[in-house]
Amino acid sequence: MPHLVIEYSDADFDAKAVEQMMLAAHKGALASGLFGEDDIKTRAYACSHGLVGGKPGSFIHVTVYLLSGRDHATQKLLANTLLDHMTAAGFAPHSLSVDCRDMDRAVYSKITR
């Protein structure tokens, strides 16, 4: 845990930038001190259409899925750490955002090998 799901404006970022984006998010989650490196799962999805403020514009949005139980202060720290790592990596789209979402610990299931 966590799952980092990155959505980005497709026309604004090439494959190398997306790889760097995922690495920056991964490093941000790791730097938060909340997770071990092997626990962090990161993926990215291109959005072929999007508006920022009603106009075409570049964006990156990271949704962080966490097992339930962390307080808002911890989630805010994580979101800010991710934003810091994304901007330090040179990402400055028109909109850069992070949101933390709880997954119900009672029903979350996984298999690891």
C-alpha cells in the first residue's frame, strides 16, 4: 500500500516524462516515511481530452489510494510530500494536484507472490 494512480494530459508529456513522473511520485511516497519501497504501486493513465479552468491546459493529478485509518493530517502530509517531489522533478503543468482516498480495510484483499 499505497496505490498511486496518475492521470495526465496526453498531449503534454512524452513517455520519458511519464516515467519520470511515476518515479517522482514513488519517491515522494517513500519520502513520506509511511511506506516501505516494495509497498508502493504506481501507474499512469493518459487523458486524451481535458480542460483546466474551462480551457485546454496541461495537468497532472495523482490519486493516492490508502487503507483506511490514517488521519487527515497524515494524508495532507503525504499529499504535500508528493507535490513537493513532483515540482522538484520539474513538473509545472497548469494544474498539479494530489488527492488521498481511503480503501475500506475490512474488504480490501490482495495476493502477493
